[in-house]
Amino acid sequence: MRQRLMAVLLALPLVVLAGRPQTVVLDVQHMTCGLCPITVKKALEKVPGVGKATVDFTKKTATVSFDPDQANTAALIKATTNAGYPSTVHK
Ligand SMILES: [Cu+2]
């Protein structure tokens, strides 16, 4: 009984800390060939907290869902920029 209570108490903070996933669309520059989106996707998915990144080569955008407690838009932009693809938030 006591052990179960302890387990519940220990698990609680994790539940509280887990933020809702947030999604952002980035305009990505310099994607000139079909392999570029793969590079951009990989760079984004390496950022801690990023769940899913999809890159649209035709629209030159990247749609990224991430945990706002671990990642933020600036970190995502930095990741694509470091990979050679500067990006900005799509408006
Ligand atoms: Cu390319």
C-alpha cells in the first residue's frame, strides 16, 4: 500500500512537466534538390524534444512538432541553419 502511494507521488511531477506538443511551420531556404529535405528533417529531429518533422520540398517549408518544455522555435531555426539551411517562422 505504502509502496503504491510512493510510486504515484514519484510519477506525478513527470505528468505535470510534460507539456503539450506545439507545432511550428518554418520557411526553409536553400533547399535546391530532393536530398535537401532529408538533411533538414534529420537536423530538426536531432533537436531534443522534437517529435516529428516533415519537410515539404515544393513549398520549402518544414512542419515541426515539439515539446515546448524541451525545445523552442529558436532551437529549431538554429538546427536548420547549422545544417546549411537558414529558416524563419512561416507567417
Ligand atoms: Cu540538396
